[in-house]
Amino acid sequence: MKSTIILIISVFLTLSFSHSINAQESKNQIVTDTLVVSGICDMCKERIENAALIQGVKKVSWSAETQTLIVVYRTDKVTIEEIAKSINEAGHDNGLFLCTDEQYEKLHSCCRYRDSDPH
Ligand SMILES: [Cu+2]
């Protein structure tokens, strides 16, 4: 009986200990960031979110209204700069980097968000 209680207590202590380590790890590694990303429509939203969803990125959500991408990612796997560059590849300027003309030209004509483009 006594040994059963000790076993239960030690299992409990082990579980709570490992749980706190996991919580600390995920707290350090997973962050939520926001990035301003230019775009117009639902097609842009899909393109931006797909481009942002690279390895190490957990969750993305872009709003046309706020021109802001909310991104949840693992800091040990990916950097916000890498995510921003992937968004450039898809043709969207963002708060960190602007697209090259070549990258921007790939956009569908209705998605040309720069002021110089009539739409
Ligand atoms: Cu669009």
C-alpha cells in the first residue's frame, strides 16, 4: 500500500515536471508576430497565406482591411525574414521587404495593389 502511494506520487511529480518543461519550450519557440502585407482581394489573401505557410509556420491569417498578416511560427525553425521573403516571391510587398519588379509582375492584373497600377 505504502509503495503504491509512493509510486503514484512519483508518477504525478514526473508528469507535472515534464509538463512544465514542455510548456516552457513551446513558450520560447512558438511566437505570434504581425507583418504588414499589401494586397487587395480574396485571391491575394489566399496567395499571401499560402506563401507564408512555409516550414515552421503554424498558423497564418491575413486581413485585406488591416493589410496585416498574423503569423504563428517556431523561432527554432524559421525566421520572420524568411516568411517575408516567401511572401515577396508570391508578389506581395511587406513591412520587411519590397518585391522586385519581376516578382510584382507575376501578380494577376486585378491584384496589382501598387498606386501606379489602375484597377
Ligand atoms: Cu488580389
